[in-house]
Amino acid sequence: MKIYLSGPMTNIADDNFPAFNAAAERLRLLGHDIVNPAENFGGARDLPRTEYLRLDVMAVCQVDAVAVLPGWWYSRGAQLETYVAREIGLSI
């Protein structure tokens, strides 16, 4: 199954990359193909927010399901990603 990881990054230490990477590793060990936003743009963190969101929304449209990290509800980006996922019928 191809799964997109969604969760908070803004205002979290190290942009929450450790949590994203740990979740990606666990899911990959279970045999899933993971889309990890922490790996996008070669890990660059200095691009405009709109660049990340555009890629993230497109990525959600190309997966089978979305997995959410703790605190996802407090992230506007994760709320957008899960909204799109629900609207196109993906499991969350």
C-alpha cells in the first residue's frame, strides 16, 4: 500500500522530522511504500510554505491512504491533507 504521512511540522523542534522518519521506517518495515514529506525537496526547509503544500496535496492524490502523526489536528497543513484525502475517498 502506498501511504502518505501527515503531521505537524511548524513550530516543532527539527520540524518534527525525527517523528516523520521513524513512522516512515516502521511502515516500510511492514512492506508499505511511504511518501514522507520530510524527505521532499532533499530535506530542504527554507522554501516558501506554498511550495511544500502544493507538492503535499498532489502527493495525497496519488496514494492509497494517509497515516497521521500525533498532533496532526493542530497543523493547518495536515488538516488540509486529511481533508483532501477524505474528499477523494482515502482511508486515514
